[in-house]
Amino acid sequence: MSATRAAEPGSRPAPRRGPGGGPFGGAGMPAEKAMDFGPSARRLLRRLRPEAVWIAMVTLLTVASVTFTVLGPKLLGDGTNIIVAGFISKTLPAGATKAQVLEGMRRNGQGQMADMLQGVDLRPGHGIDFGALSHVLMLVLALYVAASLFGWLQAFILNGVTMRTVYRLRRDVEDKVHRLPLKYFDTMPRGELLSRVTNDIDNVQQSLQQTLSQVLTSILTVIGVLVLMFVISPVLALIALVSLPLTLLVTVVIARRSQRMFVAQWRGTGQLNAQIEETYTGHAIVKVFGRQREVNARFAAKNEELYRASFGAQFVSGIIMPSMQFVGNLVYVGIAVVGGLQVAAGVIQIGDVQAFIQYSRQFTQPLAQLGSMANLLQSGVASAERVFELLDADEQSPDPKAPARLGETEGRLEFEHVSFRYVQDKPLIDDLSLLALPGQTVAIVGPTGAGKTTLVNLIMRFYEVDAGRITLDGVDITALTRHELRSRIGMVLQDTWLFAGTIRDNIAYGRPDATDDEIVAAARASYVDRFVRSLPDGYDTLLDDEAGNVSAGEKQLLTIARAFLARPSVLILDEATSSVDTRTELLVQKAMSALRAGRTSFVIAHRLSTIRDADLILVMESGRIVEQGTHAQLLAAGGAYYSLYNAQFAGAVADEA
């Protein structure tokens, strides 16, 4: 069932517009509050709970991969010590012990050299121990291969975790859209909604893919490297720790500023999409009224806003990485100087300094990566918050847990003291009562904004009544499920809606199990068959999503055929013949007379010539029924209907004269 068309001006709250107002005015949204990053990030992470087992496996694989990677520099340092010890040992006299060599150096005034060689495994007269060196190198190679294998497996599993999480998020958003009331879509620009469903979810997916693995790996790397640095030299480890508070300070200061810009960036993306969608949909109107320059100017302004917000967000967040590298370079200099002094003092060996320098890079690099991930994380959480706003939107009232059931529907529809308003302080329908008997055709006429389409919205439960009730065959429609109610109602709107597919599929949309014979019979009854037969592919002709390969009148005939095939008990025709030519209108009216037989029909019409044969005509003004009766009775009364009728026909005759 397609959504009803917009109500008359003044009846339904208008969609939100941008600062420019009016059609193609920007379709902006009210300014959003600043993001509460923590709760939104935690809520996003909670969506990973169904993947707890896989995440635990990813964590174990990451721990193994990081452990093997972190052990590499320490073993390479041991290899360097073997090379240095062998090189020095070869220059020393064979047969002497290490203690004798060092004592001789001190006697010769080489005490500093002796202190430096104190921790070296010297074997005077021997060269490099290639057996021990090859053992170390093979062990390092095995560790790095294992680390790579575990890292690949971790990335493979985590990719599945991310894809399934985003899959569930898309599914929840799709389900949510179907539970939202029509009011939500009336007040939300279409482009803004599409941006949340597409762009924002895609950005969440990209952020999760690029941050989850990197953040986990970086944190574990920092922990592992820190442990080994303390094992090698507590003094040098303390120097490396100086970078932590500096890193946190820089990250927090920059992140706070860039977060606001990311919120503005994705809000601006939604606003720009809304304006593009609105302008594209009405591009013919833009050209007819020569508003291209104004539309281009508004687009340029919105595009400029988005450019500034995006540039600012990326630039400010991009400062984090260079800042972290600067802090890391300071730490590197400190380690090199103090490490050299410790080697000279014989506290540690040169291979340990080499390993420590590598660790200092491994320590600061994850911190810098965490900083660089901040912009992706902020961007993803900003998008996630916009998706969560959609998921948190008020839903339509749920169907009853024990719904009533309808048997063979007669089509007796009654309004009992119904009151309704779109806006709380602006009454529209107040204490309205009417009865439509089975098989009766009820026409609803009145000026724009009288509430005609509102009655249709209430019958279909697109909106809920504020007071009173509506019954179908004596059953309150709120006691029925919406599917049960709408399956008994057929609807043909002024604004045709066809989807991308064949003509056959479009006719059968309301009754997918219909046979080909039934589809053709409905097409013949609505005079669709005559033009379909002239098409090269007949009923298998493909329509695009705009149905641009058939005329406006033919689109309307297809929607009428769809209603024929659905066999509804209640039929709603909302200006259903407005898009067809006069000759076709006469044919469709005859077909609809047959369709309405035995069915309760509501016909909303502005052309009064189309409802002369209605069993009951309701004249509405400001949400009230001011007159009711047959065509002849209302003309004889000389009231509001008489005035409307004369305005259409007597006025037209006067113009021709």
C-alpha cells in the first residue's frame, strides 16, 4: 500500500524547510545539540554483543599476534649482542678469561671500556657464534610469520563481525522505518532520511572496520612493549612513559574541537542531500519558473557550509598524528642519549639499546595511530548518533496483542464523534459523525484544506484519532491489525506510484498470488489492456522507478487496475481520474461503477461532474460536514455545494462567453 499524498495546505504539518523557505529552499533541519560522545560510542559498541564469542577469539588472536611481534626486537637485540660479543672477542688474546681481559684494561687506564664490556658475553679468541646467531634469526622469522598468520586470521574474523553488525543495524533501521508513523515522514525531508539510512550507516561500517582492529592492536602493543621496556631498562621505560600524559592531553584537546565539526559535517551532508533530492524531483518546475540561478546559489551555499565543516573536521583531527609523532621524536632523542650513557656505563648492552629504540618506535607509533583513529571514530560515532535518533523516533501505536478478526467484510464504515488535529493547538476535525452503508458511494467535496484527505488518513490509520472511534462492520479499527484493516481497503491516489518492474508486477502488487488471467481481466476492466497490447513486450514491459516510458494517464490507469485486482471491500478514490483525458475518464467512470458495486466507496473529488451519481455527497469546510445529500438535493438546497458547483460550471460558461 503506498502512502497517501500530502493533505491540503493547512491540514497537515508541512515538511521542514531550510532557511530559504518554500519549495527548493534547502530542506534544512533544526540545529542539533552537541554530540554526547561517550553514551553514543557505548551504545554502538553494545551492538557488538551478539558477536561476543567471535570478539573473544579476535582478542586471543590479537594477543598472540602482538606478543610474537613484540618479542621480535628483544630477540634481534640478543642477535646484535652475539655479533658485538663475537667481534670484540676475536680481537682479544686467546686463552685469557673475561675477568683477566677486563682487569688488564683497567690497569692500562681503559676503565671506561672495561665497564662497557662488563655486561658483554666475551670469549677471548673466539669469533661470532653463527650457530647461536642463526638460532635467534630463525626464531625471529618464525615469530614474525606466526604473528602475520594470526593477524590475517584476526582481520578475517573481525571483518565478518563488522559486516554482521552493520547488517543487523541496516535491518533494524529498515524495520524501524516500517513502524514509523506517517507524521514522521511528513516532517522529515526525504533526502535527510535517505542520508541517515545510506551515508551514515556506510560511515559507521567504515569506521568500525578501520578502528576496531587497529585500536585493539594498538592498545595491546603499548602494553606489551611497555612490559618488555621495563624488563630491559626501568630508567629508559620511565622516559618512554613521559609520552603518555602528553599524548592524552593532545588527543583530548584536539578531539573535543573536531567532534563538533564532525557533527556539523554529517548534518550538512543530510541537508545537502535533502536539497538535491528535492530539486531533482522538481527539476521541471525549477526550469519552468526560471529558478535555476537561485537553486544553484542555494546549493552553492549549502555546499560551501559542508566544505567548511568537512575541511575543518579533517584538518583539526589530522593534527593529532603529527603531534603524536613530535612527542615520539622527543622520546626517541631522550632514549638515545640516556641509553648511550647506560651502555657506556656498562649497565646495558648495545643490543638492548637497539631493541629499546625499536620499542620506543613501537610504543609511540600505536599512540600516534590511536590519535589518528580518533577522527575516524568521531566521524563514525557522529553518524551512529544520527542513526540512533532514527531508531529512537516515536513509533506508531502497536497492533493489539489479541486483535479482532473480520470475516466476509460488508463495508459498513462509521465515524462516531471523531476529533483529530495534526497540530495540538490547531483543531481540524471536531466531533464528526457519518455513516457509509455497504455498497454506498460517498463523495467528499470541499475547498482545499477542508480535511477531505484527512478522513482517508484516519480510515487507513495513517494517523490515529484523538477522540471518538471509526468502525468497520461494527468493529473498532484500532482493534484490528493494520494489515488486517488495509487488506480490506483499496486505494487509488491522485499521485500515482509505480515501482521498477514489469507492468504485470505493478498490477499484481496488491495481490501477488493473482493468476495471469485475473491480471489481464483487471487490466481490461480498467482499460489498461488496450495500450499494453501496443507495447513491444506487452505485460512484460519494464518500467523504471519513475515510469517514464508510460504517460501520466497510463500510470493512473495502472494504479486503477491494481485496485481492481485487489478486490477490496472498501474503496478509496482520491482524485483518481485527474490525470486521464476526458474520453478515458468516461470509460474509467463506467469501470469504477462496476468496481464500486457491492463495495463501500469514498470518492474525494474536486471536479464535481465526476460524483453526480454518488449515493451521498459530503460537503466539508474546516473539518466539519456542513452539508450532505445527493447531487440533486444539494443543488436544490442552494448552500455550499450549490456555490461550489456554480463556481466550476457557471464560472466556466461565463469565461467562455
